[in-house]
Amino acid sequence: MFAALGFNRKTQIYVAGAQIYGGTSRLAALTSLYPNLVTKENFLSSVELESFKNFSSQVTM
């Protein structure tokens, strides 16, 4: 879909709730086409993620 819309490989794509979709292994095909794929797990440090731990609607771990 991104390619059809004209996005190039350098486009940074943020996927919210990547774990819901199966995590890294399920997103491998998309990551191979768009290597700048970002999820909260690789955007935030474990310390930064800690404050969201009890709010499942904001962050799934």
C-alpha cells in the first residue's frame, strides 16, 4: 500500500501496537521494504516504557 501511494524506502513509518500484529517476525516483510520502521520498543528506552506499563490501552508489552 505504501509503495502504491508513492512512499520511498527512506520513509519513516511508525507502527503503533506492533506486538498486537505479531511483533518483529510478522513485520519482517514490511521492514525489508521500509527499513525505517519504528515501533515503541525501538523508539523508547525500557525506562521510558516503564511509565506506561500499567496502561494497556496506551502501550502493549
